[in-house]
Amino acid sequence: MADNSKYYEDVKNYAGSCDEAAVDKIVKHLGIALRNRDSALVSASDPKELERVRESWLKKKLGLSGDAELDAAIQTVVGKMKGDRSKERVTVYYMLAEHFNKLGAL
């Protein structure tokens, strides 16, 4: 298995603790996208990027619905990360799954 320790550390910076098995599943889900620096990060200032997070991660993968609630959760998560210009996609996805109590469902 790949070394996901950088993701574990980044998650711990924001979530306080880290379910390493959940991080591993997110990394596996994202796969090849993490090889490209641009797709490995979430641009919080790009509305299309945030829509992609909502549609692909929250709706398709986690099975959630309700655009307004999902968008509010995304804003909460990126707000917690506002001091970091490089928002790791793995960390954003982890924090959203945690927000909706879906870490166990990954």
C-alpha cells in the first residue's frame, strides 16, 4: 500500500484525530487524480470545483442530498481550512464525511 502518512498528518491538523482506514479508502477512491497536483487540491474559490465536490463526493459517493445543506457543509469545511492555500482533496473529503458521520460508510 502507498504511504499515506502525509494525508494522515494533514487530516490531524484539522480534525484532531484521524481514522487512517477512512483516509486509505478516500485515497483509493481518488486514485490517479492524486498524482496531479491540481486535481489533488480543492480550489475553494472556484464555484465549479465546489459543485464537483458536492455532486461527486457528497451525492454520488456518500449518498447525501439537499444542495443547500451540502453547500453549507462545504463552506464550513473550507472555512476551517482558510489559512491553508493548498487544501488537500483527501482532507476536504475526510472532513465532509466526518461532518455527516459517514466515515464508517466509506
